[in-house]
Amino acid sequence: MSPPERSKIVELAAARGSRDERAARTGPSIAVLPFTNLSGDPEQRYLSDGITDDIITELSSFRDIFVIGRSSSFACEPFAGDVKRVARELGVQYVLEGSVRRAGDRLRISVGLVDGASGERIWADRHDGELKDVLDLQEEIARRIVGSIAPEIHFAEQQRAERATPADPAAYDLALRASAAISRGIAAEDKASVTEGIELARRAIALDPLCLRAHYALAFGHCRRGVMGHFNAEAQEDLAAADAAAQRLRELDARNHWAYAILGHVAMRRMRHDESLANLRQAHELNPNDVTTLRWLSWEESNFGMAEEASRHAELSLRLSPRDRTTDIGYWAIGLAAWVGGDLPRCLENARRALTINRDFAGHYILLAACLAEMGRDEEAQEAVAAIRRLAPGLIESRLQGRTHFTDSALGERYIRALRRAAGERQPAGGTPGPAASTLGGLSAREREVLRLVAQGLSNSRIARKLALSEHTVKRHVANILTKLDLPTRAAAAAMAAREGLL
């Protein structure tokens, strides 16, 4: 990607950022509690959970509504009977509750919308139909909710893209089972459960080649199984299969945000970064409330060195789903963005918060090790590397050999250098010099001018006025300077400028 193209990407991301902030602060907010399974068979729980998931997804597509993420809503199930508490815990105005009763292929879905402050039921409704009609029922419920809590939303915003409805109800049933198995496997790091889900998805597609839910499960299952395999040959095969399944999903539904999100994440894993960023942004455009998309987008923006945009999207993911069982990934993403931007204390704080929630994820320790090494806390960094080797054999070695996901070469070199220090390795002869041997030769003329003014103690706003630039552009220059010089803070950059006689 050329510098002008990258600059344009940064400007577009900044423009989108103000919209993200508005979406997080304004408009009606709602949490959808897991629907109760009234079928009398605990094994049918997957069906009520799947319908709940799809209603959350349907509502999330309406960008004027702030929809709490699935995991946070499900975390409130133990006290679901106390709607006021649910609303208070999740910070929402409205709570949707419901139930699903299944008899053969017949379904009865009952829903109720409750005011979170008063506990008053705003409306209730019941929908009867067959399993093959469940997508139409979900869409109708979503439309009714939108009409009840946001009457000012224009009808055109409620228009949904035409979607293929499964012709075979058994296919949709298998697809829901597939999604449930994959979710269990991801939560338990159990590859066998993910594999079970993939096989169920394939069976569903064999019954009904147009079943969107099945194509999504197949794509997501292969994607996550590929990630579990790190860099082995089987992992690459899974990523290729995920890409093919997501492309097919996009062919069937050109506005399916999951298709673009999976295509984007798989492209990132396969080091096709321009393609990845484009797809992840399209996924976010189609569904601005999806937490997983926000996290993946944040990660890729960090890979490009877009620290501010990455931080904003990671923070939004936490606001959308504050009780998610995987909030550790949100904190990790904030920490990575902070590292990219040179804010090591903030990186350390969020890496540790991520580990407090999930101490078994090697990725958190990698970020922690790099951060601690750059802060000169070598003993702690070495402890983090030992944890990585215990949890994911071979992962740290791949990084030490030079493999990272950064598309910005300066960031990649800085990352590898930090991890080599954390692992107690010497810098290879002819390798990239550390901070003590750094010079300013790698900076552009504009960056040298910005650094000179930083060293003089000028704020970003004053530098912007002096150089006739936007403040955002100045911030980007400062972030690039810190990255290229492998320095953690503005103060360190100012000190180096003084040593080099730039003042």
C-alpha cells in the first residue's frame, strides 16, 4: 500500500470514528435475554439460544439502536427475572425477554419488551410458525421492537436485505446445532467440538445448499479451528476452507456482515492485509454493533499502525458488551493499540487486565512480554515468555524467527526486538539496532520537523497550527516517529532529539 493510500485509510477511519462514538452514546439501547426453552427437553436449549442469537443479530443491523452483545446478555441469565437489575447492570433502557416452545417442526415464540427503569411491559406478542419460517419470525420481531422503542427511525432504515430462507427445516436445525458445538469448542479450547460443528454444518448444507446459518457455521468453524492450529499445515487448510465458505456466504447474501468479517480475519491470518482491512471495514459498516468484528478490526488497524482508530474500536467493543465472557480480547486489543502508539503504561495495564480474565491465552502473554521488555523489566518479561512456551509450544519461536502480523515493517521489527530481549536472546549481528544506537535517519523531513517541535515542548495542537496541519495528522506523525525510533513516549523522543542536536 502506498503512503497516499495509507493516509487516505487513516482519514476515512477518523471520519468513521465520530460515528462510532455517537452510536455508543445516543439512541435507544436494548439487551436481549436468552429465550427460555419451554419444550420440556433440555437438549432443545440450542434452538432457543440460536433464535436469541439471531434476534440480537437482526437488531444489531439497525445502526440507530445500541444493542448489548450476546455474551453479556447471556451472562445476566441467573438474575433474568429481575429486569431492573439487568437494565442497571448492562446500562440499557429496554430489555427483551421471551420463550420458545417446539413441538416437532412447529414453533411458538413469545416475546415481551420491558422498560428497564420502571419494569413496565411495553408490549408483548406471540408468533406461531414452522421451523422453516423462523427467519421471517425473527425479522418480524425485530421490526416490531424497532417500531416500539424508536418510532423516529425511518422506514427505509428498517428495510432488510432479501435473504434465502432454508427450504428444509432439518437443515436449519443442524445449523443451529453446529453453531452450538463450535461455541462450546471455542470456549473450552476443544478442537474436537469445533470439528463436530463443522461436520454438522456440512450435513446441513448437503440438505439445503441455501441455508445461510449453515454456511456461516462452516466458515466460522474452519476459521477458529485454523486459529487453534497456529501455523501448522492443517491450520492453513482450515483458513483456506473458511475463506471459501465465507465467499459462498457472501454470494448468497451480499449484505451478510459475518461473511465480510470472516473473510477479513482469514485474510489477516494469511498476511493479505489490504484485503483484510477492506473486508473488516465493510463488515463493520453493515453491522456497527458486532463485538467480534470490532475486535478483529481493531487488531488489523493496530497492524497498520493506526493506534487511535484501533483503540477506539476496541473500547467500543467493551461498551457494547461489558459482561462478555471474552472481554479479555477487548482489553488485549486496547493494550495492543497502546503499544503501537507508544503508551507502554496503558499497554501494561490492559494486558494485565486481559490476563486477569483469561490466564490461559498465550496471546496476552506475548503482548505483556513485549511491553515489559521495552520498559526494561526483563525478569518479568522472561516469566511471560515461559508462560507462552507452556501454553502454546512453538508460538514464541515463530515470533522470534521474524513472523508477525504487522504490515508496518518498523512495528514488526520493534516487536521482534522486544520479544528477543524478553526471551533473553542477543540481537543478531547486522540486525536492527536498539534505541541506544538509533539515529534519526529513518525519519522523513516532515517527521523530523514534528520531532523538533515535540522536543521544544509544543503540544499537538500548537504543532498543528505552526505547520498548518490537522491535529490528527500531527498525532499520526508522532506515532510514526515513536514507532520508527522504537521509543515508548514523547519524552523519550524529545531526549533523543536533544542528543542528536535536532533542537
